[in-house]
Amino acid sequence: MKIILTNDDGIYSPGILELKEALAPFGSVNVVAPDVQKSGVGHSITFSHPLRVREVYTNGDFVGYGIDGSPADCVKLAVREILKEKSQLLVSGINIGANVGINVLYSGTVAAAIEGALLGIPSVAVSLEISESTPDVKGAAETTKNIIDLIIKKELPRGTLLNINIPNISKEKIKGVKITNQFSGDFEEHYEKRTDPRGIAYYWLAGTGWPKEDVIGTDMHALKEGYISVTPLRYDLTDKTFLTEVGSWEWNT
């Protein structure tokens, strides 16, 4: 089996390095990832400049290909140019920080998996929740390995990807897996207004808090309760339930 491994934290992230080792028993793991941190870039692709590819090594060992572009760029290049043979699986992660709720729309990690699904490859995004304790990336990689083992045995519908979020607790304390909906409510977020040395104001997104009420059955609620959240996603954003209503309007052109 040929596996594409990417992320949005960059090719030097411990998440991608641990996951490469964990997925090795399944086949050939080909890392194609941004050469620097690209969190929060969503599904952007690069038109303004050419993309450069370089081989990345750590301690003399080949890691993969670093791209000066977005996670979606990395997937496109991996499929169209770098890897000549078709891959059977794409895994994006392990992202340091949960990708739940509306964060799914901003996430470069999820966008890479969406791009894989667009290109006809079964795709999975994996994220590890951040809490007060140090993220157990190695433990999350082992948990991911077990999940991927099941996914390989099954079949994802074309256009569907799985968004997986792992709570930052020891493997023994994880209560199990919940199949969830994406939380679609509002986050509590704010900007901090600061002043630069020239006296000019600027604004910094200081953080996004969890909602006051977590809806049972959603990714956020499962994660908060100590479960691994698995959410099937599709890139078709059409509001099919509203199509008929809009069609009944009297459109004057």
C-alpha cells in the first residue's frame, strides 16, 4: 500500500514524524508537507508564485519532500508530480490542536484530506487536542495506527473523508470512539488590541474558547467527554434541504 502523509504544522512537526513511523507497517509512507508552519490557511492554493520542492533529511535519514506552499498544494503536487504511482490512502496529521466545529473550515489539516478526497484517494485528517499537559504525540500516533488499520479494511465513499480528533489523555483513559456530527454553533473568540512601537494599533486573535453548551452527538462534546471523535465529512457544501425553497422564489432577471 502507498500512503501519502501530510499536515499543516510543517514537515519538521513531531506529529508527522511519529505518524510516519507508526504507519510504516502498512506500506510505503511518502511524506509531502509544507516546509514551514501553515496552520489556519484553510483550502488555499498557490497562484502567485511557483512552488519549490526540496528533499528533507533529519540525522541523515530521508524524511520526505518539503513544499513552500499550502497543505492543499502539497497534496496536489504529491499526486500530480512527485509520486508517479497512485496512492491508496492519504493521512493528514497529527495536527497539534483539535480540529472540531467551525475550525474544520479554517484547518489546513482538514483541507489536505479534502484535497485527497477530491482527487479520489481515501483520506483521513487526524488531530490531537491541546490541554494543560504536554501533548502525547507518540501515544496519539499509536491510537491513529489502530484506527487506520480498521479504515484500510473498510471502504470510504468517493468524496467522503474522516475527521478524527483524539483527546489529550493517556491511552488507558480514552473511553472509546464516538461517531459524531460536526458542531456548527458559535465559538467564544476575541481579539486583543495592542499598540506597536510607533503607536499604531493592531489586533491579534487571542484564542477561541469552547462554546458554553456542547451539543451531545457532536465532535466537541465527544472530545470533551474523553472519547475519540470520528466525523465523516464531504466537500460538497450544497445546502440540499434549501434547494427546493430557493427554487420556489420568483427570480427576476
